[in-house]
Amino acid sequence: MYYFCFYMEKFELNILGCGSALPTTRHFATSQVVNVRDKLYMIDCGEAAQMQFRKSHLKFSRLNHIFISHLHGDHYFGIMGLVSTMGLLGRTADIHIYSPQGLQELLQAQLDSFYNKLVFKVIFHVIDPKQSVVIFEDRSITVTSIPLKHRVPCCGFLFSEKPRPNHIIREMVDFYKVPVSELNRIKNGADFTTLEGVVVPNERLTIPATPPRKYAYCSDTMYNENVIPIIKDIDLLFHEATFAQTEEKRSKETMHSTAKEAATIALKANVKRLMIGHFSARYENEAVLWEEAMSVYPNTVLAKENLCVPV
């Protein structure tokens, strides 16, 4: 009998701000950081995001990609302060910003005012918010856009961990005297042939890796069942819940979601966990939103500043 204890590589969500347009003393404007194996990916960059970044003990040097959902100020007003701080810290690596059309035009004059002081480049990538396509990919993850319904062009983001190779069963590899040069092939599913010509099946030498994890961000948006096929069965969903159901009329006018609607999306998409956020400033206690969501989808948590949760 073999016993295994595998280290789960880091895939975490850090909440920097979970309030809506009007900042309060309790909540900052929207911003999150996804940490995948100590590479940081920021989602939205509301005012004071860089201060919350420090409070969450994250490293500026690890952040190379920022994803902006839409061009309402509470989702991007923090960018210039963040870029300026990176310059003061002596950053040399380029920073990449992904957003619907128009963000570069909004920020370019400010960037031009101190560009000669920056060693690195700020590179803008335009997203078509009407399509669900892969907008970024590296060795660890893919990021896919999620079309949302809001007053301006808006998209969410699906972060999908790439599949990992199988885990080697060390005792069996030693037993069959598998050379080190063969290990990568075996991890990727190959059988092994001994010097005597005996074929050892891969399943005798390995066990499957942990299934890839997925995290989706859906804000800002009104109730939209079109997202369900994209986020089906994911590990963690962040869905805006700006209002309680008692404010359903207001939520439709502003094209936001209620807590009940966020929970309904989570239920229909069969996600493993739901986190709600983007709270309206009218709520001094979000318990009413949490209870409303819980009545539909019990595995719900409230976002809060500097919360870090594993995906």
C-alpha cells in the first residue's frame, strides 16, 4: 500500500476592495488579486488598491498583469497611483493592462506626464467584451473573458489552472529501476519498457494529478444566465451582489445583481463555492445580503477587505 501527501500549489484569491461606486469607511473600491504560484494577477484597480495591496502583504514585483472589467471609475481609478508607485520602487518589467476599448485614451495624458521617469512600459491590450475568448495565457493559467450585462461594455474573467503532470509513485519507479531521463515522459502518461522488454503500464507508475482549479469573477452585471456555461462546475465564483432583493427595481435600473440572483447563478452553474461582493454603500451590515444568498445557495461567503481564500 502506498501513502501520498501532495503539496497543493498556490492558487489564492485576495480581496483588496469589495465596495461599489461610493467608497465608505468600511469598504474600498473594487480590486482583487489572484495569486497563482506567487505570480500575481490583479482584477480591477479601484481607488486605494495599492494601499490594500500592501496591507495584504503582496509584492509589487510579482504583479505583471491587470485585468479591468469595464470603464467605470471605481474599477480603474487606482491604476495611475499603482503605476507611479511601481516607478518609485525601481520597476523595470513591463506592466500589461487588459480592458475594453477606451482605457488607454483615458489614461494616456497622465502617463505621458511622467513617462520619462518610468523605465518600464505600460502596455494596453483591448478586450472585446462581447466574446468569451482566451485573452491571456502563460505556463500556469489561461484567462478567458466572460461577457456580462452592464450599462457600459463589461466582462468578467475566468482563471483556469493548466493541467499538471501525473504524480510519480517513487517506490514503483525505484522497483522498476526507471532512469531519471524517463521520468518526464512517464509523468506525461508514457508507459515504461524495461531492459528485458517488459512494458510497465503508466498507471502502475503514477497517480493522476489534482484536477485543475478554476476561479471566475463576474462584476459588474445584472442577472445573466449566459455566463452559466462558461463557469459551470468551477471551484470558486465571485459574483456581484450590490443589492438585496428588496431593491430589485433599483438593481435593474443600474444593471446590477441582487444577492438572491448571484446565488441563483451559482446554483444553476453548480459551482463549488460562491463569494458575493461589490456591496452598495447603503448596507451598514451585509448580513442581509449573506442571508439572502444563503437561502438559495448555502455555500456562500461574504467578501471583505484583505480576505485571502484558497481556490
